Amino acid sequence: MKIEQIIRNNKQWAAKKLGENQNYFTQLSKDHKPDILYIGCSDSRVSSEELMGAEPGDVFVMRNIANMVSSLDVSAMSIINYAVTVLKVKHIIVCGHYECGGVKAAMQSKDLGILNPWLRNIRDVFRMHSTELNAISCEDEKYKRLVELNVREQCINVIKTSDVQLAMMKNTVKVHGWVFDIHTGNLIDLNINFKDILKEIQKIYQLDH
């Protein structure tokens, strides 16, 4: 897509919004109170707001390669802190997707240079679940299952943060693990019981209250 076309598209979009509601941008600029923090992949085929049918202002978004949540990532930790303590989001969604290039790269035994430290986090997920994954003979199915397990582990990393633990204990935020099926366009809820996971996590990551 050419840059000039993007500018033209933007003008058409803005005109359409004003045509539907002449106060649209005035209202949009007044406040920022999204109910959802969405943590997803940077893949250009997966547009967070569009696939949820959301509008600007509805979702606070963090995206990176393979929807990772690392305690060493200052940006991720800052976003989660801001979303929970300032924006007071009610839901945190970690959303992976099938055909994820980052997950596929992590399954390959090759040197990928600067990507190695990042992909090591996904390889750790493979290692933790190697018995289950190695029992899957079909590579495509193994790949899809690793996508799902990676979402689960990143949700757990979200819950390990003090801000989210405290909010979950107060029942002010819920964590969700989703996968976007790029073949069908459907969102799949992995239906992970994060209340039980919180109890397990707190045996090791217990906070003083």
C-alpha cells in the first residue's frame, strides 16, 4: 500500500465518522477509558480492534512478536501496570493466532541472531510441554498446539505481576486466553481457569498484603 493512499484513506475514514456523528472526534478526544487490555501478535494479518468489532477507544493494545509477556520487558510491564492501576481495565486478553511466524521460528533449530533471546521464551514453553508436544506426530497440529500453550503461558506471566494478582483478588479484572483462527476468522476462547492458576502461582509468587 502506498503512503499517499493511506492519507487518502484516512481522510475518507474521518469524513465518514463525522458524517455519522459530527461530534465523534470531540468525544473521542475527551477521555480514554477502555475496558480491555489486548496483548497480541504484531503480525499484520491480525488486527486486534477489527477482529473484535471494536472502535477506537474501546481497547488498550500491546503487540509484539508472538504475543509475549516477559518480566524483563519494561514496556510490557509498564503497559500492564498502567492498564490495571490507571485505566482500571476489567479484562486482559492474551491473543495468539495460528500460522504465527514467531512460534514457527521458535520450533526450528537454527541461529536467528538478534531474535534468539526473544524466541528463547517460546522455546521454553516447548520445553515445559515437550512430552505433550512430542507425542503429536502431525507437525501442523504440533505447531497449532504450541500456539495455544504459548498463549496459556503468557497469561500465566500476566498473572505473575503484582498489579494483576491484586486486581484478581479484588475481582476487578479477569484474564482471558484466546487464539485467532486465521483460517476461519474465528476467535477461540481456550477457557483456561485462571482462578485455580492464581492459587498455584501464589504458592511461589505470593505477595505480602
